Amino acid sequence: MAAPTKALRTDEMVLSMGPQHPSTHGVLRLELKTDGEVVEEAIPHIGYLHRNFEKHAESLPYFQIIPYTDRMDYIAAMNNELGFVLAVEKLMELGGKPISIPEKAQYIRVVVCEMNRIASHLLAFGTYGMDIGALTPFLYAFRDRETILGLFEDICGARLLYNYIRFGGVSRDLTPDFHHKLRRFLSKFEKNIDSYNTLLTNNKIFLERTKGVAVMSIDKAIQYGWTGPNLRGSGMKWDLRKDEPYSIYDRFDFEVPVGEIGDCWDRYKVRMDEMRESVRIVRQALDQMEEKGLLDDPNYAAKVSAKLRPPVGEVYFRTETPRGDLGYYIQSDGTNVPSRVKVRSPCFTALSAMRELSRGLLVADIIAIIGSIDIVMGEIDR
């Protein structure tokens, strides 16, 4: 008679993923507690890319803070700038000293922010495919993103950190052929989205790696403070551009894409669909500018003093960036330097749910989770 087999004894293993790991989207370190290939807990450690934005902002004049906003979510710098500029303009308005913003500047702000949203989602699409093991989407994504960066370079001279949106408008007018170049890109890009969906979105291997993985219910997403594509991926139809319109977003007709069950694939698919909606918004903005004769209007910025001094008071203003609800709290003591600046980061709240998302999954799924929440580390530790 054979001797009874002894049960295999296993011990918990602690693995460190990052900060050097390329699939952690920068300098993120994850402390993985595993039982074999099964993840029992994933603990994020941040602080390897500390921007110190908030304290820098409390020692600089308002105009000099704008370049620092670019360096938080450096993939969507235009959106960061818009949020801060609108917050300061709101502070001026509450204090009885409103800044008169030219209508042309309002349209330009929307156009560049929606183009930056497309560029950001293209990067998310390309890098996510590469994380999973597909190289080709990355090359295609950067081909289209390169065109957008070229357009940005035409109007402000920069390709990543723009310092373009200013109090009262923008720093420079559009180039004479900007709208022609942009329309050509939009026509071509819409067709490219279909090919991207064929290439990756509906790819069998990609579906197996993302469908049903790291499901986040609406209730849980709200509890963790999720916003943007991550929240909409869970099925919550909430977009600040629609539900709490700012700037001139109430003039445009567009849909808010949502997911079904809140898995990795849903979060990814929402971003793919949002690119198409951003194309709709930009087209409408260009059409309305042409109808109103704003393309030839030389008035793209109001005259605002470089020593801007908002009245004593405080304001909290939030906008819909490619990664969600970005909020700025600013406290003014009447000088040209804010006494308090605080930023509410959508990436920080997204990362806070890593333990919830990863428990019971495999080590390989961790990479799929990180790519699906689309974090930028520069915005997390401000």
C-alpha cells in the first residue's frame, strides 16, 4: 500500500514590481504578495516622481505657475493648464474683477484640449497594447499622435509642455492654415479608429487578457473616488463637460461612452470611443468658428497684467481631463502669489483601488490592470 501523500506546503512570497519595470507606466513600485502565481495583495508605493507642484505654486506669481501645471500629467498638458486658468478666472469673477475672454480664445481652448485628449488616449491605446504583448498598435498610435504634436508645435512652439493657455485667452493665435491641417487629420483619423478596433480592440488574445479581468462595480468605483474613463467604464454616465459644463462645452453635441461591467476591456473601450467623440467636438468648434467669422478675428487674448492679483477669497474648480476629474483649490490673500494651492488628482484615486482590483488574480493580470486605469505618475505625487 502506497504511503499517503503529504500536502504541499507553500509560503507567501513578496515580489517587488518596479519602479524600473517598463510596464508600470513610469516610476511606480508595486509590492506583490503572492501565493504561487496568485496575487493575494498588491500594495502601491508612490513618491519616486515627486513634483512638489503645490508648494512650488505657493511661492510663484500666478502666471509663472502655468508651466508647472504642464508637468503633472505631462501627457495632457493643455487640459491641466485649462483647469488652473479657469480656476483663477473664476476667482477673479467671484471677487468682482472678471476677465473678459474673447470668444475666439474660448473656441481655441476647446479645440486644443480635445486634441490633447485624443493624443493622450492614443498613447494609452498604444502602450496598453504593448503591455499586453502587441507592438504594432504602439507604432500606429504614435503615427497619429505625431500629427497632433506637430499641430501644437505650429501654434505654440512646443510638443509636450505647452504653456499655451493663459489668463484671458491663449498665448498665440492659430496659424493661417491650422484649421485646414486639422480638418485633414480628423477625416483621416476617424477611419484609423476603425482599423485600431480591428487590430487590437476585438483581437482574440487581447479580449482573453482583458475581458472579465479586474471588474469594478459602479458602487465600488464611486467609493474609491474614481472619475473619467475609469468611472464611465463601470457604467456610470458622468462627464463634467456634460453634467457640469464649463467653458463653452454646452454649445457642442456629443455622447458620453460607458462600459457594461467595469473590467479592463470596458475601461480601454471607453477611451477608444471617446476619441471619436472628441473628433465630433473639434469639428463642431471649427464649423462654429467659421460661421461666426472667428478664424480671421485677431482678438485671441484679453489684456491681463503679468502681476495678476486676485481678490481675497478661495475657489475650487474642476475640469474633465483625459484621466478624469482634475480639481484645483486656490486660496488668495490679495497678492500676486497664492497663499494655498491644492490639486485633486484622478490618477491618485485610480491607483488607490489596486488592492481591490488585483486580489485573487494572476501576476500577469497586474500589467493588464495598470494599463487599464491609465495613470501618469507625475500627477499622483504632486
